[in-house]
Amino acid sequence: MDTRILAASPTVRSLRQRVPVAPRLQAAEKARRDERIVADRARGLRWSTIAQKHNLSERQAREVWRERLSAEHLESLDGRDAIAEALLQIEAAIEDLALLAQTTNNDPVRLGAIRARLDAMGDRVTPLRVGGYLPRTWRDAMVEANFRTMSENIVEVLEKHGVFNAVAGDLLAALRTQGARSNGHAR
């Protein structure tokens, strides 16, 4: 079939008129838009919301996200950086909720912000425990506190009797290793 006839067809013309085609973006504009899409998804927005906000289909928005993920080198991800990022995001949420509670004139919103802030404050503990910066349970915390007290007492006795600091350091390192193995808390 001759494509000139198809292009001149009233059906094809009417479809072209009904389907809006977004203008092609310049490279810099596309990069900025893609950054906003990634940021929106990271904030937890749904694909339908992101697509509507950026005048794209959900498939196109997901493709931008997939391209970004494939560009990230997750095998080089540093756990400490991930924990730090999670803590920073939790801290930002706590601050946002505190400001909301201070500035709203709506008592139910204020109460909700206070409760959500308390929940977020509790959420700080999880990344710290996962990273080994905090003990996993209250019992582990008590064992660790008792260990510290015992270690301080041992150091005092060693210093009192003039034992070299190197011996005290080696002994404390051995005790820490044993303490970490017994309570599952590794530093």
C-alpha cells in the first residue's frame, strides 16, 4: 500500500490530532527531568503519579528509573554510606515532622506529626543495629555495659600494678572480641 495514501487518510490524520506527542527535550532538560523522576520515586511516589507529573507514560517513567539503577554500581555500595544515608533521611523526616507540628494550626495534624516523629525517632535504631553500632536487644546492651565496667576495672588493676599498656591493650582487644561474639554485636 502506498504510504502517501495512508498518510492522507482521514483516520490517520484524526489519530495524530488526538494523541498528544510531547516535544523532544534537549539533553540537559532530559537529564534534569530524569533526575526529578528518580527523586520522585525515591520519595515514594507511585508510578502513575510520576508519569502524570512529568507528562510521560508509566512505562517511560519506569524505564528512566531502570536506566538509573543500571548506571549505579551497586556492587561497590558501601554499607556505612547506606546506613549514613538512611539515618540522614530519617533525620530529615524527623525535622520535617517537628516543623509541621510547630507551624500547623490544625490540632489533629499536629498530633499526627508528633506521633509520626516519635515513630521516626524509633526507626533510627534499626540502621544503627544493622550496622553493628548498637546492640540488637536490651539484654545485649546490658551485657555490653557490664563488659565496659569490667574492662575499666581490669585496666585500673593493671595500671595499679604497673603492667605495660601494650599488655592491657591486647587483653582488652581479646575481651572485646569475645564480648562481640557472645552478644552478636560486632564493631
